[in-house]
Amino acid sequence: MGFPERFSNLPEYAFPRLRRLLDGIAPGGPEILMTIGEPQHAFPAWVGDEIAATVAGFGRYPPNDGTHALQNAITAWISRRYGVNVSADRQILPLNGTREGLFNACLALCPETKGGGRPIVLMPNPFYQVYAVAALAVGAEPMYLPATPETGDLPDLAALPPDVLDRVAIAYICSPANPQGTVATRAYWETVIGLAGKHDLRIFSDECYSEIYRDTPPVGALSVADAMGADPDRVLLFNSLSKRSNMPGLRSGFVAGGAESIARMKTLRAYAGAPLPLPLQAVATRAWADETHVEDNRALYRAKYAIADAVLGDIPGFAPPEAGFFLWLPVADGEQAAVRLWQETGVMVLPGAYLARETGGLTPGQDRIRVAMVAPADDVRAGLERLKACLYG
């Protein structure tokens, strides 16, 4: 029995790889897990009441395109947050988590050929693994662009030759960046969106960490594209309630963009999508309409930023994240550091190379560890103090 060769070179998922690395090694202290970016703050207290009030909806098939109430709540949030007015019927698609959308958008929108050859799908390196798998699924060539201090921790599309850009169909960009916490500036977005128009490519803007930040709300790609008067189908915005509202298990997100792009995604969704159950859509509708719980959540993360700055601020190479909830810390070797930290202190972190791909003999993140600040503040402080004493003492 044969198998598709295009999936023979999938990037190995980070967390099974970490389990194998630490298998058989006993923790050297009380365990503090700082690996996966799963929010641990409380979600809004009204969630249970909302599900109970709409529980009969579990007895109905939910609409593929989302309820009108949810569509309207998302478009209203986009208007408040980014100052952009989009059509609830034509430019929004609620998602069963943004991972679904980031993958299926590539299936729906990547052409079979581009620039006279196999299309290229660009992505930052390090990267969220779904980007690469989506590219392979459509037979495109994944191209991993370094997102390192030398490039401002974001992929430098302008450095690519014009003939390469002409073959690019899609560019995934994550801002605020995972794992670096870097925020794309307005100037950066203007450059990227300008290149998208010049070379006929789409930008998939993954902004799932956009509501966790220190002081200034991150600039959104959709607002920059709108101000530039760019073709609305050039930019697709992806966001979710996982980080913003501490509801990763709700699996509720959305994609917003040009009407043609959203129509193509809706067509695929009708055959291969999994719409959110109606009671969960009711929760999502209320969550997108409420900012109070988001502001409370942001305050908790700001307190953790202060902890990280106080504990790690004197470490050479420490770069305080602008947004998100990860620290991207310099070490001699990420795997060795993760093993030592677990073995000596019981703190578990992720080797940076597990989020990256080797290109040109180099693996961005080989000399980094990713530390998730999602636990309660006291645990974050304890974990960072142990980490500092072990790796930088």
C-alpha cells in the first residue's frame, strides 16, 4: 500500500520530540511546565451560564458559515480593534480554531502553478508547524525564511530576488511572533503588502497573540492594507479566542479578508469543515463583544512581563517580548539546556530548534529555549528563578 510522498518530510511535531528527549530523566525538583502555550488564566465566569442557556443547540447541525450573531460580533470587533469595516456575510468565516483556517486557506487559495513553476509558500523560521504541512498538502514548495535578530525576528521578504517572489503564492506571517514576541511595525506591513501587490501573492496574517501586549496594541495587517487601498484579497487575517479569552478548548476563531478568498474558503468548508456547535458559537459571540475580561487577562500577563524583566533582565542577550506570552532565551545549546534544566530543577522548557527547520546548514533557535509564561505568576517567578540559577548562575 502506497503513501503520499509529499508528507514524507513533515517537520516533526515539537512536543513528542521533547517527550522523547526527556524520557527516563527524573525531574530535579517540583515540576513547573513552561513548554506549551496553553493559557491557564480563568476564562469568563459567564461561559457555563451561556452554554446552559443554549444547550438545546447541541441537537441541531450548526451553519457552516457561522450564525449571523457570531459573524456580526466578529465584524464589530474588527471595526473597534482595527478601524476596518468588513461585510459579515461576505468577508468573515468563523473557524473551528485558527489551525483549521490556516491549513484550509492554503488548500482553498494556493494555485497549482505560480510564476511558471511550482508555487512557493513562505513562512518564518522558526514557525508554527501547520504552515509547512499546509504547503506540503497542496504540493507547494515550503520556503523557510530566517526570523532571527538579524532580520528583526520577522521574515525579510524584501531580501528575496524578484523571480523567487514571482513564484510565491502565499506568505505566512505571525505577529506578534511566536516564539520571539516581536510585533510587526506599520512600515513592515506596508513593505510586505506592497510586495504582495507587485508579485501577486497573498498574505496570511496569523495574529492570534494580538491581544496580549505590554502597552501599545499591535498594528494589524488588515488595517494597514485598508489604509493603503490594497486589494482586499491580498491579506487574510486570522485570530481566535484561545489566547485573548483563555478559551483554547472552545476552538473558536475566524478568518477575515476579501470576498473572493472567503467565498473559496466557504466552498471548501461546506465539504471538509467542522463548524462550531451552536452553544459554543453563542459563547464566542458574547466573548468577541466583551473587552472587560480581555483587559483583566492582559493585566495578568503584564505582571508576568514585569517578573521576567526583574528576574532575567541582567542576562546578556535577554530581549523582553513586546507581546505574546513566550520568552525566547539565549543559551549555548537548546536541547542541552532543556535536559539540564529538567534534570536539575524540574522546570520544563522547549528547545528552540524544535520550532525551526534547518536551512543552509543552520537551524534558527538552535541556541534558544522557548519559555511559556502561562502558569500563575508565583509559578512563573519560581520557574524563572530556578532557570536563571541553573543556566545563567
